[in-house]
Amino acid sequence: CALGWACWKTYLGRPEVDELRRMGMEQLGNGLSRAEHYEDALSVMEAELATLRRLGASEANILGLQTNLACTYGELGRLGEASNMFHDVYSGRLKLYGEEHQGTLRAALNCAASLNQQERFEEANSFMRKMMPVA
């Protein structure tokens, strides 16, 4: 968490398009999450996502951040939002990489796990049965 704050303070004055500034924001969000300051981490990650979208970042970078956001939603007990975002990430990775890519399979597992967490067992089982031949 302290390293994240140090990175952010160091690079805050740089232009929004500066990669080091973005990486400082990423370190801050990840550090806050690791320190279990999930509400603060969520604010940082949402701001980072808005910045990435505004700057036209790659879909891969956006999907990676959305995965972290979904995990943070889950930690905050916002299971519906976490599940929706995990599904968005899975759909995005499926379009970007195809169904056999490791990242797509991980995203599918995250989707199923989030459905299980909400006790939506039939949906989770159905989803995983669909993915089993691919894995």
C-alpha cells in the first residue's frame, strides 16, 4: 500500500497519457486491495478504467483491469456487479482470443466461481459443462 502511494505521488504530476502515471495508479489500486482497503481500491480502479477508456487503451489492458475490479466488487459483497463484470471479461476475452486461450478459460472459471458464490449453481454447472470440452 505504501509503495502504491509512493508511486502515485511520484507520477501524479505527469500528463494523463504518461505510462508511468498509469502504472503508479495501478500500483496504488493493487496495493490498497492487498491491504484490504477495498472501497479505496475500488475508487482508484474505477478512475483508472475511465482513464484507460478515455485514452483508447488496448482491450487486453481494459479486460485485465476489469478482472481486478470484479474481484474487488466480490470482496465488497457486491456479488451481482462482480458476476456481471466477470461475464463481460469472459465475453471480451472470447472475442479477442478465442475459446481455447488460457486467458479466456481463466475468465470462464471466474464466471462460474462468481455464479457459485451467488448460489446460482445450475447456471454455473451449465456454463462449466459448456467449457469442459474446450479445456
